[in-house]
Amino acid sequence: MPHMFDQHLDRNPANFAPLSPLGFLERTAEVYPDRPAIVHGELRQTWGQTYARCRQLASSLNRAGIAKNHTVAALLPNTPPMVEAHFGVPMAGAVLNAINTRLEPETIAFMLDHGEARAIIVDPEFTGTLAKALAWRKSAAPLLVLEVQDAVYGPAVQNLGGTDYDAFVAAGDAQHTWELPADEWDAIALNYTSGTTGNPKGVVYHHRGAATNAISNVLEWDMPKHAVYLWTLPMFHCNGWCFPWTVAARAGVNVCLRRVEAQAIFDAMRQHGVTHYCGAPIVHGMLVNAPDAMKAGVPAGIKAMVAGAAPPASMIEGMEKMGFDLTHVYGLTEVYGPATVCAKHGAWDDLDIGERARLNARQGVRYHLERDVRVLDPATLQPVPQDGETMGEIMFKGNIVMKGYLKNPKATDEAFAGGWFHSGDLAVQYPDGYIKIKDRSKDIIISGGENISSIEVEDVLYRHPAVLAAAVVARPDPKWGETPCAFVELKAGATLTPEDIVAHCKQHLAGFKVPRAVVFGELPKTSTGKIQKFELRKQAGSAEAIDV
């Protein structure tokens, strides 16, 4: 017989509603309809207006035959239509595929075909790219092209003969009756990983995960009502780490930014009173290294979030000098962006910069609403000792994990083997539970039977005052099998020789870890600022060795 707590206490519409970030917009528009929601050039749009436009977008999409589980792509920079797409598309029941605007047309064509896009919203700057992508498509399925006009940019690169986006939105019903997903497990977004080989994989997010990660962002940052968020992080990257939904939950302000340039960022901070922004290390480094005159008058206490690589001591120190508070987070596309945080402790403030940098360089602990993050032995799925030395693989479990890879059951099964999401990142766990990445599995350098962590060598390289960016990969060696090859980008005006780099590394590393080859030049990076190590591996084979 069922237990008393299982009798006549069923779930029903009165006591259960699916979790979805769409409710954040609805509530904010009801409570703060006249508060600013979006700033872009001369545009000032309130939350009431934004909600109405999102309902109109959903209405017009439905009238165009786009409904549940249909894909709507977006080839947009950080502009108002991209914010609106994060709500209007799922309000239509559809799935948003925000495409990296810096990809080559062939890859965009693959994504449109693989994701079976029914419509695409395109910015005037990228109409030429889309025209080429459309020519590369293999699918003959029709695609509704919605062309955005943006006075901040100017005339479109190319006229595609599509439908004007604003006219399409205006034709919709501002009182459109939209519904929450019937199941919070329904898909809300499709994001393609920038794979190093082969076609990218389509990562599918659900409404529950989007809502829980958005709220985790609020909790971790202690994000107040009406925060002013500057869009330095691309919204096509993990849906902007879920911050379009986070900002809506806090009735904040989306300060749009077409280009990530130091002058534009500092100007926006001064003009709009920015309180929060996110970015890869390259973005923060650009601000730290900007001329002092450019930083004058910037508000104190701005909160910054960094992911993609551990912040070196020079960055932390530079951010502190500007009065910025830096939070280090870690994640992957498959976990909605940030899913762990290096949660800081008050006692750390009394430590010297070197020790603070060491502690802050760790990827930290699980996000508030993530069920679990552990460093496990990939063979046994047992936790490794929390000794800060034994390496295992970072694995995730919980609501902030993707549904899986679109049309790729083999990759999905492999990623979820044993009931955990396998990140592919190798790490150690310290006695306090904090995690620190040591390497990607494929980036471990095995030299003479000894494992070398490329990140350990990179950390040393970043300590050199003339180094702006650095990456270390394995270089084939006839004697040792592999040796470290360092690629170094110097700060403006700096000059170094390979011997200088080697001498610096010898002061901090065991001999077998010192790079045997050093290459100077600008490092290849993804659109989100991550260094493309797979490109460097191609070059490493021809790099000249140094006798160390």
C-alpha cells in the first residue's frame, strides 16, 4: 500500500510549474516595467517594452509556422535582438541556436543544416558571411532570414532579400499568450562546441538547467537588483554564460557592446555606471594593460568574472589597482558555461599577492545549484585523494549539465558514462575540496616517462613581466618522446630571446619541465579568447630545439 505521503498528494497545475528562465522576464516586466532593460547606442528600452517585443517575436514566429522543438538560429553580436532572441525564441516553443559570428561560412552552413534551422536572425555586419554560408548548405529546407537594421553599425554588408527583423517583430501580437514548456526538460538552446577536429558537436540545453545556472550566477556574485551588466562576453558563447536570463531575474540593465575594445569598455563603464562584466583572460588583460589615462574616472568596485584560464598574479594585481573585484569560474559548453567557482575567503585578503594568486588560480568548488563536481579516477570513477597531488578527471553531475549531443548518441553515452559528465580536464583536489586543473587529457606532455603539466609551465611563463600570453604544447622528440614547446606573446615594446625564457623557467621548474623550444609571436585564439592549442601543436613539430 502506498505511504500516506504518496496518497492523494499528486503534482498538479496549482502546485507545480516547470522551471524556466522565461518567467524571470515576465515577473520583471510586471514589477519593474519602466526600469531600463537594454542600452545600445541611442536606444533606451525598458523591461515593459522588452517583454512586449519578445511576445511579438514569439507571436510572429508562431505565425510563420515555427513551434515547439524547431530551431531558430542567430548570427548576432551583443545587440538588442540577441537579448530578445533569448526570450522570444523559447517563448515560441522553439530552440535558440546562437552561432559564433567569427566562424567560417562552411562551419555555419553545417550548423544550420545539422540543427535543422527554420529561421535565422542576422546582423547587418554578418550578412556577407551568411550569404556564403547559405551557398554552402547541403539541405534544401527553406530558411526564413530575418535581417536586423542597426544604426550603430550602419548599412548591411549585403542585402539577402530577407524579412526586416523590426517589421517582423512589429507585426506580432504584444499580448501574445505564450506558455511555459510542458516539461522543464524541453530544449531551450543549442550550442555548438568548437571542436579541434571534425565537425562541431551540438550541445543541447534544457529550461531547468538554464534557470538554475542563471540563479547560480546571482547567488555566487551576490548580484543585486538593477545591476548594470556590460556585454563584453559574447552571447553566442554558452548563451553568454546564461547571463541574459540572470540579468532579467535581477531587473538589471543590458549594456550592449558590438566590439570588445578597451576604450569602448571604459567609456561604457563611465557612462552607464557598469557594475558587472565577464570575459576571458585576454579581455581582462587588455583592460589591465591599457594606458592609465584611459582608465580615469572608471567606477570603483566593478565586479569581473574570468574563465577560460586561471588568472595570473599580474592580472589579479592589476585588477585590484583598478578597484575591480575578480571572481574566477570554470566550466564548459556542456555545463552551461560556469559551473564551479573559486569562492574567496576573507582571510585571503591578508595574504601577499603571490599566495592570493595561487589560491585564486584554482577552479574551486561547485556552483550553488550544481549537484556535484568531483575529481575522479576515470578508470574506476572513485574519488582521488584530496592531497593536491593525485590527478584525476573533473566530472559533473546535476541540473547544470546538458541534455546531450544532438544526433550523436555515441558521444553522449561516452560523455555520461558511469552517471557522471566527463569533462576531459585533468585536475587535483585539495584538502579544502577546491579543484585545480592541471591539464586537458590530450595536453599532458610525457617526456622520458615523466608527466609534465603544460599549465604548470604556462604559470611560470606568465610570471615573467614581459609575457602577455603563453601556451605550452608537446613537441615530438626522438630521445625523450615529447618535450615542452613554449609559444610566447610579448607585451608591446618588450624584447626577449628564447634563452631569456629558458633561464626564467629554470629558476622555477625542474630541468625536464623546462621548454626545449620557444616560439615568439601572436597566439591564435578563439572568438572567446581561448588559445587554440591544436593550432600550436601543428607548429610545434617544426620548432627548433634549444640545448638546455
